[in-house]
Amino acid sequence: MKSTGIVRKVDELGRIVLPIEIRKNMEIDQKGDAVEIFIDDDRIILKKYLPACLFCGNADQVSYFNGRLICRACITKIAAL
């Protein structure tokens, strides 16, 4: 894990601001992109959210089916059953 040297305070509502340099580097648009939050022991890890297939994790050619994302390849495999 690489340290950026950037420190931000948490406000009274529990929010932090991601610096513009990090948002640009990670291609996170302040209007529409989401960030996933993970906990690993004493670490909070933020990751740019990329919607992916429920079955294989592929993020290409995904569609919603009953509220879940499924890629075209998995749809084809399921249809063949």
C-alpha cells in the first residue's frame, strides 16, 4: 500500500473529502461515481466502485436481471443449461 501523505479530518457527520488529486488519479467523477468501502483489520480501504457480474466478476457487457448484474457470457452459459 502506498502512502499519499495526505491527512483529512472527519467532520461531525462522519464525512471526509477525497482530495482532487486522488479523484483525478483514480478517475472518480465527483458527480456520479461511487466508492466501495472495505475494512481490513485496522484499515479502512476505499476503492472505486465498478459494477461487475454476480457470477464471474467481469465488468464488461453487464446487464441487470432481477436487480443483479450479470455479464453476457454468464447469461449465455445459464441459457444453455
